[in-house]
Amino acid sequence: MAKVSNKYLEVDPYLIIEKGFHQDRHQVSESIFSLSNEYVGVRGFFEEDISLPHLIGTYFNGVIEVGTDLGAPHYKGVVNKTHFTLNSVNFLKCHIDALGETLDLCKVSFDNYLETLDMRSGLLKREFVWNVKDIHIYVSFERLLDMERCKHAYQRITFRSDKDVELTLSMSLDFGIVHWGKTCYWNDISVIEKDDIHGVSSKTITTNQEIISLQRITPRLNNVKTSNKELDEYGTLKLTANKDMVISKHIFNHVVDGDYNIKEFVKELKDDDTIDQAILRNKEYFRKVYERSDIIIEGSDLDQQGIRYCIFQLEQTYHGYSKNNNIGAKGLTGEAYSGHAFWDSETYCLPYYLFSNQASAKNLLMFRYETLGFAKERAKDLDCEGACYPIATRNGEEACTLWQHASCQIQPTTAVGYAIFHYMNIYHDDEFMKKYGLEMILEICKFLLTRGQYNMDNTYFGYYGVMGPDEFQLMVNHNTYTNYMGKKMFEYLFTLLDNPKYHNPELLKKCGYTDELLKRMRDASDKMLILYDDKTKLFEQHDGYYKLPHIDIHSIPVTDFPLYSHWSYDRIYRNDIIKQPDVLMFMFLYPSDFTYEQKKANYEYYEPRCIHESSLSPSIHSIFASELGKEDEALNFFNFATRLDLDDYNRNTCEGLHMTSIAAAWMNIVYGFLGLRSDKEQIELNPTLPKRWNKYRVNLYYQNRIIKSEVNKDYLNIDVIGESITLKIYGKDVRIDKNLRIKRS
Amino acid sequence: MAKVSNKYLEVDPYLIIEKGFHQDRHQVSESIFSLSNEYVGVRGFFEEDISLPHLIGTYFNGVIEVGTDLGAPHYKGVVNKTHFTLNSVNFLKCHIDALGETLDLCKVSFDNYLETLDMRSGLLKREFVWNVKDIHIYVSFERLLDMERCKHAYQRITFRSDKDVELTLSMSLDFGIVHWGKTCYWNDISVIEKDDIHGVSSKTITTNQEIISLQRITPRLNNVKTSNKELDEYGTLKLTANKDMVISKHIFNHVVDGDYNIKEFVKELKDDDTIDQAILRNKEYFRKVYERSDIIIEGSDLDQQGIRYCIFQLEQTYHGYSKNNNIGAKGLTGEAYSGHAFWDSETYCLPYYLFSNQASAKNLLMFRYETLGFAKERAKDLDCEGACYPIATRNGEEACTLWQHASCQIQPTTAVGYAIFHYMNIYHDDEFMKKYGLEMILEICKFLLTRGQYNMDNTYFGYYGVMGPDEFQLMVNHNTYTNYMGKKMFEYLFTLLDNPKYHNPELLKKCGYTDELLKRMRDASDKMLILYDDKTKLFEQHDGYYKLPHIDIHSIPVTDFPLYSHWSYDRIYRNDIIKQPDVLMFMFLYPSDFTYEQKKANYEYYEPRCIHESSLSPSIHSIFASELGKEDEALNFFNFATRLDLDDYNRNTCEGLHMTSIAAAWMNIVYGFLGLRSDKEQIELNPTLPKRWNKYRVNLYYQNRIIKSEVNKDYLNIDVIGESITLKIYGKDVRIDKNLRIKRS
């Protein structure tokens, strides 16, 4: 099942370049050239007309619509309404005519097409020469979202022709956007006009959320027209031969979240701020990002570009601007997965933020605190107590209408608990724990207690009717991942409760904790069934897994993949194929709990049964292979991790970027090759060097300092910016001050 | 969880009587007073206006509409469109005014309300005295569906007042019928007019099926008006004091199934046929039914009325008029269950027809032959071969959109195989087997082979990811019912193939049978895993059932029932509660395969775990209790079986009659108290007498003769109309000629 790249972009360490227009990849490019500043994301759709299938996508974080009743049966606990991040106003829309021709790259003659995304600034530029009759007009479109002044966006169009020529240009704010190619969820616009500033506002049909979008165009276009959903400013441009004509547009977007004064917004556009200033600001922003978090690879330009793209897109998608935001599986780059966040946020994405920016990491946890109310409601819907976190959500409510996932997968809840544990390991943030963390852990453990059951004669405890992380084993009992994580959560809570720092009887009372409840919890934890055989060192994935029909995954025809699309739904679940790591997953989360032999045995047993139908799967395998000294396998699983989207390995990048896989690629390098372990108070490094690299450097932000590691064939060179620190390196405590050279073992 | 009756009807052996109008039971009465002749069913809705919630339901067998896309995910094998039996033209509608009052029993003054359904004729009559000002008008409505001339229906309204008075009456044909209280699926009508006959026709919106409905009213009403969906004939009636005024309406309905000539239909209404003649015809029809199939109970008038109602409704719903018909879970009496037939038809209903009318029984099987094409398609959808019969269908296509049922329940398929085996036991119908039966068995077995799997080391075979008859254990492996039935199907096929009578290499070839396939099938059959422990004599319901969390069903609060409505969906499946017999079910189907000790052990193990959330459950338990000599339990489970609907035990008779439970009630008496066994070529009887009865008589039609059994305290008196026959009675072969008296053992 080797996946094959579909490469068409140029290779460069800081740029993503499309040379020549690849019509057949248009929607892939739209995804890849997506910009976001967490407040809003825009796909790399064309400003001007284009007669190709496209997805004009603009997604404001938190602006959602709700799905209608899906006709699903109304069983208790089965979700039958859903919500999704809504495609919103296109504030970059243009229309350009010259000499009776409309600019549409499918219909006109053009040369020298070049699109460039600069990962040092987040500037997207697209340029070409439009041949109209005997005239050649150079056209460039630039756009930028301000990373910090995140309601500001900039657009610049430059024309230069070799003869005098007249153009007409319109620049629009368009709410006539359909979602899922079907429905416009926006009411008719209201028009705003103040001097040279024009704008529109509209509300969503059901959720009644409002967006205001204002534009100032320089120089002014002379005419304005409006329709039910759209405002256009338009006018004639007279180009003089060989002279640049530059049209700039400064946009201010506001998602209404309370009272506002439109005059304040108008002021924001009057401060003579330009795109060039915004570029400088963004450059400074990304300079700091790379200072803390860059990875530099020598020996593979592909990997270099790939991993930088990962870091760039992670930062764009989420950097903790708001505790009401989270990381959608597709970021803000498409409509697939409805903008929902999954347990990926805590399990795959959080580590990046933990080692780049404490505030971001904390806000990712705060999202779960802010939505604790929904999680408690959800637990009740499931006849349980405490808090059950959703498998898929944007606003905190469970949005997954498939009961087999929403009611049977417990890992979103344990992932939140794990994330708190993980964050505390790194930051020892007692204030956080006291104010937010402990309450979440208490509610999580209450859910875990009430969702679990004892077996027939009460000799052991565990989870019945669950699906673990591996979504190919449905409705199983004693999934070891789930039981293990449940036990770890209970134990973590007991540790916290034993710690005088967190003594808080009031909170315990508020959460309904009594001595009796704690006694029950201790008993459940003690009797938690962990299916482990010390002789083989194997954990059984769930009770009965070993007895399942065996399928040699290499016997499955390539054309059967992905199985979800080609196999009868029930058939997927009736054998020992696994979709993604399950036993290996809890061993990954708690690497210090297991011996080398245990890791080896379980890796060697489960790896041949895994088809990696989740894009999150290979990286975890690569990390294990690294630790187990299986260098080729480690590289093999890493293979295209950083370039999943750039080279469209899954052939669905057109739908949006695999944002959480991007995070997994980062983990693959940092936890895999660099051998980071962060499940204890002291972090560890065990660096290896992948064969295809000469050396690599990794910057990790860690407790107010930056740790810079450089790994080459012989040495680990490690440096610290900030106070010295003791790390475990290759199993030994090492005090790191400045420029330490350690022989690789 | 004792269920409580909600009795409001009078008790009578041949009549169902509602004395006084029970407003609060209006929809229950609508269901109970339903008429049907298999071609069409009408609920007992009021002809005239009534300001109460009601369900005006008229259902023509085979007239369906299709549901729109349900938004379900498009996984392979998961059904995302459905179909349902459509509520159709109301051909009994009336509107009556007198002295400015509209007849509406919620709004007028009335006395002496009486509604009577005569189970000897199928005549439904409703009468009362309407007090308008100082005038008393006796009104009666009669309706009848002709059981044999099944397109004919009759309505008669009689008025008699104590003073001269003028009425206006309209009698209508109304296609303005909404289904599920929401949508009218009928296009605008076409109007038909020939002399004194008026009619309408309309087509369904999506499926384009057409119904023609004609009426002749005697004496004529003078005026006609039509709207988009309705035709009304109306006029003024001048009542003379104390003189009957009788208005008769003769209706002819036709579901278009090819070319037709409207003149022929008009002729049908011109033959001077009257309701009185139709009553005589129906009386003769039901006389024959009771001659072959009656049950007479002395000692419990409730049971007597109950069981006769069961027989009457079974006959009404289905008597094999067409091989394209089947038995909906609600018959033709409501919209719940969408008119779908389930495995109930073969498993619970077929026995009644086997012992009353060979042609009916055969046509019930022929439905599955006629829809074999759909079953083969369905098997393909599930990545299998052969034929997979639907869990719910009206037209043969799978209509169940819940994959956990439609993809995981195999018992509809084995039920068809079992039905063929059962029918053959009774009728030795070699022609049927050669032409239809063998092909079905071949396709069924092919499905069973390809749906099954070997365990990891190929030491045993069975079914993974299934739900057995017990719908509270979802996605289990080696459900013993499924494995056992699979093995029995294979073995039955091998027996047939060994029989020179059925030698048919062409058919084998057509069905893709090769020696290799048969070898695989024999191996699968040999290695079929049957979870049985000879020490305890227990069959484990599925692999792992014994380890499930135990819930004492008596500890569940009464308010939690039904669990489907009060428990979180996933919670239902995470314990050892069973909804209905599963192990006991295959022991019921093949009683001769098991010893008394085995039956006793399994009954005593599983009965305390069963909450009977299926109305089909108690009867099976009663049958076992009878055999095991647990007389009180047998009676306890039988308790309300015959009166489930008459006394509205489940509080949902308003939605329609529990048609297949009605069949189970018949089985309860015949297989339970009378001790019939029919899983071998020779039938057996082991009669017992329930305590609350003095005696009972059962007529069974069997191989061209009628066997009449009378069971009293001491004796079984048995008589045969037709040729003498040898039956096994109390374990001994007994030759029965005339009036044999056998001491009960």
C-alpha cells in the first residue's frame, strides 16, 4: 500500500512555489496556499474569475451554523443535530476586464504564471502576464492576514502593461457564499458607507451570528453597487505603458460578540497602515516563531520545506489567540470535517504548543474548561456523571451523529486529562491546576467511574461497549487503551488529591465527591482489567482480539483502499486489521511506563496488522521504530509525513489541509528522531539521525528558555538560551549551559 | 415489570364492542376496529368529522413511497433510502349537518353510543342517537371490505329521527391524506364520471403508483364538487319521523398494475350487489376460516375473545391473496414500522398459515422467491455472495437505515431457509422445492458461507460482528443462534443435495456451486462453533456473554421501561440483559434437537435475564414453561398474549395492531398448551390445560384434513375430518381416525 506523491511544487526552504498554472491541481493549490491567523482562514482561491471547480472558502473561527434534524432515530444519547464552521464572506473577490476580455485563466492567454507563499511573512503572491490581443499585462495579486492585528487583512493588485490600455476592476465583499456547495446560510446584507470606506454586514440564518466586513480601496474606485448579498466597488483603470498601477485594499473584519461602534472600525482603516507595514509585522512574528520552534534539516530539501510548512500552518491555524478557539482537523482551510476539533488537539497538536508557547498550550486546555458545561450535559445524556468530552465539536457540544463514535469512544475525555497532566509536567502551573485543571480532572474521573462497569462477578472493572483509538474495532469490551487511560486518570487524580497544594474540599463538594465515591474510584482503579501477558510482553488490544479472524493486510488489493470507501461497513470490523495505533498509542503517551522489551514486542505484533487508514498513524509507528533502533522502518513511516499535503499523498488535499497530521509530522521528528520524552517532570532526549539527513537542528521552547539541539553523524550539540537546565540525555542527567557536545550513542 | 391492562371494551366471543364513546381511547379504537382484506386495510377512523387527534389511515398493500436521503453517511452497505406503505385515499369520508350543527361527537350531544365489530362477517357498525335541539336522530355507520372480491368495499349509513328533519350529507373520496402527519404524497386527482358513478384517481409523487377509487351512492346525492385532492357528492336528505333513511355506498378500488378499462370497473359497481350480499359472502368466508383454524376456550371469556380476535385479524391482514404481499408488523392498521415485514413473518406468522391454508403459507414463501433478486443485490452490497434477506421491507429491498440491524442481523435470511424447511415438513411439496425452494436455499447458504469467517488459526467457523434475535447484544461474535441456524441451513442443503429428487446440476451451476464451494461449505459447517457446555447443558448466547456485567432486572425501576426510550442507547448493550429469546429461540425452532434437561437449563438461565422488550418474547417463554411443566409461569407469560391490543397493554395500540404478536399468541396456545411440534415430518402434540380454562378446542388444518383437538381436565379428545393419520401424542404414535379419547399424561 505504498502511497505515491503527486508532486508539482518547487522546493525551497522558506517558499511554497507553484511555477506554471496547474489547472488539474487547482483545488489542491487552493488548500495549500491557505492563509490563516486563527481569527479567520482563507483558502488560496483566486481573487478573479476562474472557470474551474473551486472552493471559495473563508472561515471565521467560531462562526457556525447548525445542521437540521438528520432523520436519525431519536435514541437517548444519540446526537441528531450537528453544527459546523460556516463558509463566510469572501472579502478578496475581484473581477477584471480588458478590451472586452474577462480575466479568467481558463479563458485567456497568459504566460509566466507563478504563485508564491512566503513562510517568513505569510504573504501570498500570484503573478502572470495576461496577453490581451497584442498587449501584455503583468498582473500580480498579493494578500496577507495580519498575524497579530488579526481582524486586518490586506490585498494588493499590481498591473503593468507594455502599451497603454484601459481596464475595469471591481473589488467586492460577497456574502453570497454557499456552504457544502449547496446552501447560502447568510441573510441579505446591510450596507455600511463612511467616506471612502464601504462595508457590509450579514447574519447567519439559524445561529444569528453577525460578521461585519469593511474595505478601503486606494486609490478609490469610483462606483459602488450592491445586491442582496454583495457589495462591489468598481471603476476604470487607465494603464500607462510600462508603469505600475497599484491598487491596495485594506480590509477590517469583525465577528460581532457584543456591542460595537462602527466608527471605531472605520478608524482602524484610516490609520494609513499598508500591506508593506503588515508584512514587516508578520515577518517579526514568524521570526520569533522560528526562533523558538524551528527545525532545520540538512540533506533533504524536501523534508526541510515540508517541516517548515507544517510549523507555518500550525502557527497560522492556532496560536492561542482565544481560549474559545481550537484546532479543526482541517484547520480553517476547508469544509470537510465541518471545522470540528477532535482528540487530535490534545494528543497530536498540544506537544507542539507545549514546546513553543505556554500561552497557546494553556489556551488549548482552557477551551475544554470553557466547554466543561457541555461535557457535563453530554455525560448526563449518556446516563453517566461527570464530564464526557465530545468526539467532534467546534463549540463544545457533541457534533458527531454517529453513536458508534460519539457514545463509544472515550478517548476525547481521557485526552483532556492527559493534556492537563502533560501541560503540568512541563510548566508546573499550580495556578492553572487549582483554578481549572483539578476541576476538569475531577469531572473526567467521575465520568470514567460511572461509564465503567464490573464484570459479572465483580472481580474486575473496565469499559464495555467501547471503540478505542483504533476505529476498526467497534463495540468491544476492555479495550486496553481505554482501560489503561482510565486507570492512569484515576491515579493522577489520587496523586493530586494527596498533594496539599491542591487541597480544596469546596471543589470536591461542588463536584459531588464523597469519601464513598473516592472509595469506589479506588476500587475501580485497583480492579481495572489490563489484558497483559508477561510471558509474551503483549497487551491484547481488547478482550477477544486474539481470537478474531486474521487478514494478511498485504493480501488486500490496493484498489480496496481506503477500506471505508470500498468495503461494506460491517466487514471492516470483523477481523484483526487495525486502522491506527491503539496499544501502541497508550505506550506512546506513557513511554516511561514500559520497557524496551514491551515496546518491541507490541510494536512487532501490532505493526503488521495496521493499515494506517488514519493519517495520524504512521508518525506514531515511526517514533517507536526510532526508539527500537529500526532505522529504516522509522524513516519509512516518516517518509512523506511532512509533505502529506504538499505532495497530496492522500489525494484529498483539495478538501483542506490535514492540520493534525501536520502536528504529527512535527512529533515524528521531535519525539521520534530527537527522542523527546515528556511524560515525566524531567524531559529526555535520545537523538538519532535519519539516514537521508546530514544533520538537523531543533529549537524547543521549554520553561522560559530555548533549547537548541543539533544532531549530526557523530554528535549532539546542545545549547540553551536562558538559564541552564538538567535534562536526561541518552539516559543520563546532563547539565546544559552553553554549547555542549555529546557523542551520540 | 408487570404490564397492566387498560380495558374498556365489552367481552363477547364473536364481537368486539365499545359501549359508550371513549374519547380518550379514540386512536386505540381506530386501531382495534381496523378492517382489512389484504388488498386494502382501513383503520377504524370515523367517517364523519371528529375534533380529536386521529389517524385516518387507508393502506393498499404494495402502494409505497420512498423516503428522501436521510443524511446518513454513505458507507457501503449502509442503507440511506427507505420506503414505506403509503396512507392512501379515504373512500369512507362523510360530512353531516343538521339544523346548523355539524355532526362531530366532540361537539354535539349524543346518547347510546355503540360500536361493534362482528368477527363472523367483518362488518363494523357504529351507532348512536344524535340530539339536535329537540330532535333525536339515530345514526348508524356500517362498513365492510369484501374478503374475496377484495377491490369492493361497502358503506351504509342509516338515519331515523323522531321528528321530520332535513340533513345534508356529503360522501367523499379524499386523496388529501397526509402521511406521518406531515406530507401528502398524492398528486392532484383526475375525476371520473360515468352515469351515477363518480370516481377519482391519483398518482404518488415519487413512485408514480396510481390508485383509482369509484363510488356509487344509492339513492343518489344530487351534487358533486371537486377540489385538487377530493371529490364530494352531497345533497339534502329529508327524514320523515320514525322512518329509516338508508344511504348505501358501494366502492370499487383499483391499484393500477397494467392496462385497464375504466368501463370494466364501472360495471363492477352496476351489478346490484349490496352490502347485505357482501355480509353473507364474508360470513361464509369466515365460517370456513374458523372451521379450519378456530380455537374455542371454555373458562375464560377474555381469552376466548382475545384469541378469536387474533385469528380474525391474521386472516384479514394476510391470507395469501398475492405472492407480492407480506405481513407488516402493524398489518395495514397504521404507519408505525412503515408497513414493513420482518423475520416475524416466517418465524411467528407462518405457523398459523401452515396449519390453516397451504396456499397462504406457500405465498408467504413465494414473496421471498419473488424478491430473491433484491436479496442477491443486498448480499453484494455487504461484500458477500448469495442472498441476504432484508431485516425490514415491503417490496424486497432493505429499508432499514440502521446498519447495526441491517448489516449485522442475519436471522431474516436463516428465517427464510427455516420457513422452507418448515413448509416442506408439513406439505412435502416437491414441486415447490424444485422450482423455488432449492434455489433459495442455495443462495441463502452461499450468503451464510461468505458472511462467515474462520477464527485466527482456522480451527472454527462462525459469524463475527452480528446481532442475534436478541437486539440488546450488538456486534457480538459467535452468537449461538446465528451459528446454530447457519449450521442447520448448511445441513439442510446437504440433505437436499443428497436427495435424488432434487438432482439439478443446472441450478447448481446457475447459483455458482462447484465442488470446491461445497467442500468449503462442508468444512464451515463441520467447524461451526457452537458454544455449549455439556456439564451445565448451557449454550452461551455469544462468545463472552458470561463475562458481561450482570444487572438484576428486578432492580431496574419500572419508570425506566422501555429501556430504548429511557436509557442511553449504548448503555442498553453493555450488560447481560436480554430483550428477547435468543438461545431459547433456536431451541424453539428445533425443539427435537434438544433434551428436556437442555431446555430446562437454558430456560432457567436466560429467562431471569430477559425483559421481554419485544412483544414477541413472552409467548416463546410460555411455550417452554409449558413443556417444562412450569404451569404457572406458562400461564403468566401467556397472560395477556391474546389481548395485547384489545386491552392496550403496551399503551401503543393507537399506532396500529401488533400483528405479529397476534400470531405469537396463536403459537402460544398451539405450540405451548397444545404442545405442537412441527420440526419433523411427523407432527407431535403434548397437550396441557392451563389452570384458568375448563377446556379448549383447537382446529388445525393439516395435509388436506382438519384435526380437531379438545383438551379438558382429564382427556385429549381428538377427531379428524378427512383421512386418518398417525400423529405422535405424548411421545407415542397414535393412529387417529375418528373421535379418539386419550387420557392426558
